[in-house]
Amino acid sequence: MTVAGSTRRVNRGRGHSYTLDGQHVAGVTTILSRGLAKPALIDWAGRTTAGYAIDHWAELAELQLSERLRRLERARFDARDTAAVRGTAVHQLAQRLAAGEEIDVAEELVGHVDAYLRFTEEWRPREILVEAPIFSRQFRYAGTLDLVADLADGRRWLLDWKTAGSGVFPDNALQLAAYRYADFYLDPEGIERPLPRIDRAGVVWLRADGYDLVPVNAGADAFELFGHVQELARFADDDRGVWVGEALPAPEQAA
């Protein structure tokens, strides 16, 4: 028997986790980060760290060596988290503006919010689901989709917001396929509901200078690939002892 409330998204400060039938399950983005090699991300991390060092050279020079190291180690994670927070903030601010509310938008977000509003004017989304937690009992994963909406082209889209400067990558197709083929979502009352029909999937890439709606192939083939990535993520999380034994002593020599 499933206990009421035993399936949920648990918010933890700026992060979150998922519980399915009382047991922890990994989120889609965690699975992709653990199970999928991303050479471009390695290059990005190097550039981000080097850029932080150049931009904060004088400030770093005044710190103890150990503190400098900690700052540089954190630079790429801070940049990643800033992009994630920016995406959420842009969506929330734009929704309030679209509803006629008067708000102050931080200068660094004005361009992104304008891009969002332009997207809504041109594509006229009718929202079906917004930031809905999704779950798969069959494959034991969870996640939070950004948006399901009917757009001006007459199709129902599963959409993900991206505000990072790097744009759209193939693994975004696997992410959206995992959302698309989940078993159910939780409504605001925590009740399990079947996901609506999805016609197309895509990424809305919001930038300070505009936006792009980029379709991705989030069909059955992409979902099958996501399953393979999930297995690799589980392998990466396995204890070393599952696969690697203890060194053997040399055999005794016969007399």
C-alpha cells in the first residue's frame, strides 16, 4: 500500500530531492550528469574557472592560498547555479508581468524577461502544466518539467527553459524524453495524474538579445537512450567493492 504523501518533491534550500513510494529516487538531471560523458562541459568548466581567475585577479591576490583554491574550485558550480536560478527567476517575473503586475526587474534579467515576453506574444502559450514534478515507477526516476503548453502552431509542446549562454545540447533531448515518458505527475494537491498528450518537445533558449524555440527529438529512441544513461549512472554510484575485489596474495611455492 502506498502511504499518502510518500511520493513527493522535497525542497532543500536551493536544491531538492524526490521520494517515490517512500524511497529516494534520482532526478533526471542528476542521472544525466552522472551517467553521460560531456566533453564540452569539461571545456566549459576550464574556461569558466580561468575566466573567474582573470576577472577576480586582484581580489584573489589578497586571499590566503587555500581560500584562493576554494574560490576557484567553486567558480564553475557558482556559474551553473546562477544560470539555473536565473531561468526560474525569469519565468516567475515574466508570468507576473504578463498578469499585469507591476514589478521591479533586476537589470541583469531585463533582457531575458523581455525575450520571454516576446516568446509569449509570438507563440501565445496556453499553459497546461507548469513546474510539475513527474515520476516513473517502472524505471524509478523523477524530475520537474518546466512547461507543457498549447502553442500558436496548434500543437502541445513539452518545453524546457534555458538561459545559459551555451545554448541547447543533445542531452536536452534525453531530459525531455524522460519527462515525456514518465508514469504520472503530481498536481498541486499531491494527487497522481497521468501526463497529457505531448505532440512536440523543445527548448526555449532565452538570452538578453532574444530567444529561440529549438525543437528536440524526445521520442521513444531518446527515451531508450536515457535508460542506458540511467544504468551507467547507477554503475557510477556503485560501491567500488561491487566490481573490484581485494588484491590477492602470491600463491605459495611448492617445496
